[in-house]
Amino acid sequence: MAAEALPGQRNLTRNEAAVLKHLLGRRSGSEEDHIRASGLPRSTYLDIKQRLYSRQVLEDRYIPVPSVIGVPRISLLLARPFTEARVRAGEFLCRVPGAVLVWSGVQSQLAVIFHPSLAEAERFERVVGVGATLGQKSVHLLLRADEPTIPAFFDYEGAWNHFCGLEGASGYPRGLPLTAMVRGLGPTLVGRPREAIEQLLRRPFGIGVSERAPHRVGPATLARSQRRLLESGTVEWRTFLNLKNLPNFDDRNITDVVFVTGELQHPDALYLTFQELTGESGVYPFLLASGGERVLLGILASRSGPKLVTSGAARPRSAVFPVISRHLKAIEVVREPLAHLDVLRSHRYDLLIPPQQEA
């Protein structure tokens, strides 16, 4: 029996599921390149694309290389506040300088914070350590922004493809962008490079966004200076699923997000956990990060059965927990129903660059 659908959900057609797969996996390129890669007629592709965006299934964002905008540390926090402190904890996290994402669930809260300075990172680490607001069981990964410690950063392509039984992934897993080939861009942004980056980060939210259709936020109409930032890797264009508006497919739906935390048992534990989850269990984490000995995974799941999201293929799959426990210890699992997940902030990288000071 299929799990109960969330409000507003409906079944996607096979073509709609295929276009959604393509949109999640695309990289920079012309609209015509994207249409050809989808394999669908032009009119069909464009109509479905506009429909998916108008129903707020997807959201486009531009993510900067952290070091280019002067971010030295990044926090990934899975907080476990007491029930009575849930609202207060969410409000606190939204006030932390550099907080680009805040989710508030029934049992936990997830935050991604691009710390603007080492002092801010250390201050936040002390707050987490006290535990009064965010809970004693919080898991905090404080990561260097220039190291590849987040190999999957809210990349939903693998999970969606497997959920729909669609073959192939063009980019999964995509992590946080790390390096830029453009020379002359450093921690202090001045002049036109700074202006071009700021315009990109604010593109989904800035002046005139109300007149811009959501499916036109991508790079097709960007100025040359902004396209160069994408081509160099200074800023990355990404398309994310809106977890509050996920459609059904084939009378099945995604109902939960599962967070898994643990400690590495050996140096290759992170890589092998990912390899065996995708290869043996058919599970494709959208979030995978490690800091020191700690690991954080984010996985989409279904309440229609005990297993995590699967395409229903007949091939036997290895159980998830035995795979994870081969390489991690001190494992904890938190399951959050999407119906009760409050997205307090969703990939707001435009908040990372403060307005320029007048001379």
C-alpha cells in the first residue's frame, strides 16, 4: 500500500519524471543543449520544465566557492534541542551570521553555516558545546572551507533517479564547490568581480525577481561577466528539490528525511560507506560529510515500508544498517517526516555578501 500523499502531491508522468531527472543533473550550458540532452521534443521539455517550476517542485541557486568570498570554516549541525526549545533553537540558528540553510523537524534541526570569520566559527562552536539552546546530543561538524569534506552537498539526483527507476546520473554526487580557476579573485572582493558574484547570488531573490519566472532563473540570460564566473567554477549553478513539494511517482512518494551520524572506523570509511550504500543497498545520500572522526549523512526515505527509498527493482538489496555499521560506529539515526519539516531557510547564499560600504 502506498504511503499517504502530502497535500498538493500528484503522480508525475514518465516524461515529467525524466525532465525532473535531467534538471537535477544538468550543468551550465545553453537551453538548447539541455533540451537535446533530455531526448524529448523541444515543446514537451519546455512545457514540463515550466510546470515543475510553477508548482515549486524545484528551486535554483548559485553557490559560491567559500574561499572566494572569505569563508574560512563551514558548520554542519544536526541539533537535538529539547521539545520546548525547538522554536527558540530555530530562531537562534537563523540569526547566526552565515546561516544559509535551517531545517526544523520534530526531533532535530539541520543547519549549514558559512562562517564569515574564524572568530564567528569559534563562537558558534562554544554555543553548541554548552548545549542549553541546541541540546546535548547535537552533532557538529566544523569543517575547513577549502577541503573536500562534503562530497555530496544536497545533491538529490541519485535519490530521485533511483526512486523513479531511471538509469544514469550526469553529475551525482556533487559536493560543495571548492576551487576556482579565475585568478585575481581572493578573500576580499572589490570592483566588478565582487559585483558580478553578488548579482549571481541574489539572482533568485533580488530586484525584479517578482517579474522573472522561476524557470528563467538559470544562466541562459546571464551577462558575460556572470557566465565567466560559472565557467571558471567560482560560482556553481545548482537545482535543488523542494522537499515540501515533492510529487508522487507511480503511486509512491517520498515521505521522510533520515539523518545518520556516526564515527569513522578506518581511514576509508567515508568512501566505502558511500560506495556500498549506492552499490549494494540502492541508497543515494543527498548529503555526505565528515569532520574529524564524525560523519553526517542525509537520506530520503519512504514511510510505505521499512526500507529507504528504492525503485522497487527485483534485484536483491543489502540492508542499510549492516552496510553502514561495517564502517561506522556510535551510529545514531533520526527520521523526520517531511509533513512536519519546517524549512526556515533554504540555500540563501545571497546573505553571505554584505552590502558594500559607501566611501
